[in-house]
Amino acid sequence: MPIYRYKAVSATGENIAGTYNAKVKDEVINMLRENKYIPIEVNEVITGKEITFDFLNGVKTKDLAVFCRQFYAMLNAGVPIVNCLDILRQQTEHKKLRLAIGEIYEEVQKGQNLSDALRSHRDVFPDLFINMVEAGELSGKLDVIMDRMATNYEKENRINGKIQGAMIYPIVLAVVTVVVVTVLLVFVMPTFMDMFESTEMELPMVTKALIAVSNFIKRYWYFLLIAIGGGGFLLNRVLKTDSGKLWFDKLAFSLPVVKGSMQKIITSRFTRTLSTLLSSGIPLLQALDTVSRVVNNAVVEKGIQRAMEEVKKGSSLAGPIKEVGVFPPMIDAMIRIGEESGSLDEILEKTSVFYDDEVEAAMQKLTTLIEPLMIIIMALVVGFIVVAMILPMFKMTSSVQGL
């Protein structure tokens, strides 16, 4: 749809300028007149084609946190929603988010509710955000909702940062190990092979195996790259299916080192999100449905869906949540207390603060455990290759001394 840049004058004599998506120029003029503006100039913006990479342009929790915090600050200062969106679309740096805000701004200008406009951009704004905005519109407390969402996304971004930080060192060390092993097999091993062949001695089995691997990599390296790329692509497609994601999440929960950290991350996300939704007036069943998708774990999602069915039958939430089998015993106890006292949102909020700290400690502990483990694995792999190359040399030395 073409973009038109317009200039107009308001009823009070104020100069107005902006852009608007429309099929024809007359549509822009009609929009200005409906808003009681006097059109001065309307011109189509000619833009060139631009190649974008969507997988590199995703909207992250940090971007949403900044958006919510800025939106809250303006709403709290008394700025109308349309003006807030106009300002945000001009100053937001993230391109995909900026374009979405621009389209939402135009839809709201036409009289559409903010929550309805957001629903047409689910690739940018998650269901949690849309449901919260809708609750804010119904209650007339959109500024309070934006403040809560800003806090929620700031905490979520902090947790994601801890997880990424814990994974950087192992990934770097794994890449270094692969590079070192490849160099030894492709460039160093052939030098020793020439020397071994000239002696015509019987090589140890480990050396023969290493030579075979070296020859295979040198001759069929392109097949190896295709196999690795194809395997990664296939695994990615499988993990995007419901059954594949469920299998992977079950596998992750079976790993002793990972299980504890995952449990704390999911518990923190569950309690914080459910508390935010309930305190904003979202009904319990709708809140649970939203939370089941936010936790980003197929095992827990199915468990929460089962808990919803029990709640529909009149059961309290504490029992079904315990049956999920993932959350620590503290959670169902705290939920039971919250239900009995009528302050479930407050209890969950306090619990989420505790588990946010637990996640930070768990990530630090996980990093402490993984670092020496990766160093040991790297040492064993490189050490095996070095021993396999040196072993025939010792055998040659022994033969010479025997003569």
C-alpha cells in the first residue's frame, strides 16, 4: 500500500505533519478532514525496494520493554494514545517494530481500538501483551498496564540475558575445539602420515582410525558440510512441530545438570506472568491459557492445559498445578495460600521475585559447572589425537633402540 506524506493545519492553527498508508490520495485527505484538519499538502512517498532478513529482524523482549516504558511515561503525563503512537513510530529504532507502530497508529486514527489494531500484528506483539492492553482499555487503566508490562519484559529480558551469558562460553569453547581438531586432522596429520608410510611399520589401531578420519575429511569435506547443514535444518523443522518440541522438552527435563535450571526459569516465568495478568483483571482461565503459551515449554503447556480443565470443573488451582509435576512444592503451597486469602496475584508476585533471584543463582552455578566440563572434553579430544600421532613415534624409537 502506498505511503503518503501530508501537511495540515488543526482547528487551533497548529501545523501537523506525518505519513499515512492509503490506496489513493483522496483517502488521506478524507482522514485529515474527519480529524478536523485542513489539508495543505499530500504527496506520495516513493520508496525503493529493500531486501530484509526477517530472521535477523525479530522483535525482542528488550524492544518491547522499551516500547512499554515509553508508552507508559507519555500516557502517565496525559498524552493521548494517538499522539503517543505518533511519537513512538518516529523515535523507535527497531525497523520491524517501527513499521508495526506506524500501521497501528493509522488504524487507531480511523477509530479502531488499540487492542484490535495490535491483533493484526501478532508477529510483533505477543498474546500476553494484546490481552493486557485489552484489559487496560476496559478498565481505563492503560497506563498502569503499560507500567506492569514494562516491568515484566524488563525482568524477562534480564533472565534471557543470564541464559545467553551462560551459553556463550560453552559455545565458544566448542567452536574452538572443532577448529583445533580440524586443523590437526587436515593439516598436521598428513605430515605424520608421510613419515609413517616411509617406515613401513605396523601402526596402532588408534592411529589407523585417525588416519582414516583424516582422509575422509580431506576427500569428502563437502559431503560432511552438506550432512551437517541438512541435519541442522531437519532438526530445526522437527523441533517446530508439536511432537518434536514435546520430545525435546522432555529430554531437557531428563538431564540432571539442566533440569534444575529449567525448573527455576519456568517457575519464574509462570508466577510473574500469571500475577501480572490476574492483577490487571484478566479472568483466571484466560490468564492460564495465555501463561501456557508464554512459558515456552511443551511439557508445562500441556500440564497447564490439563489444570485449566480441572479448574473449569470447579477445582482449586493448587491441586492441578501440583499434578503438572514440574513446579517446586513451594508453588502449589503458595497458590493454595493465595486462593484462601483472596490475594493470589500478590502471593504470586512475591514468589516470582524469589525465583527471579533463584534463576540468576542457577545460571551462575550452571556456568561454573559447564566451564570445567567443556575444558575436560576439549583436553580429552585433543589429547587423544596427539597421543594417536605420537604413539607410532615411540614405537619407532623402541625399534631403533632394539637394533
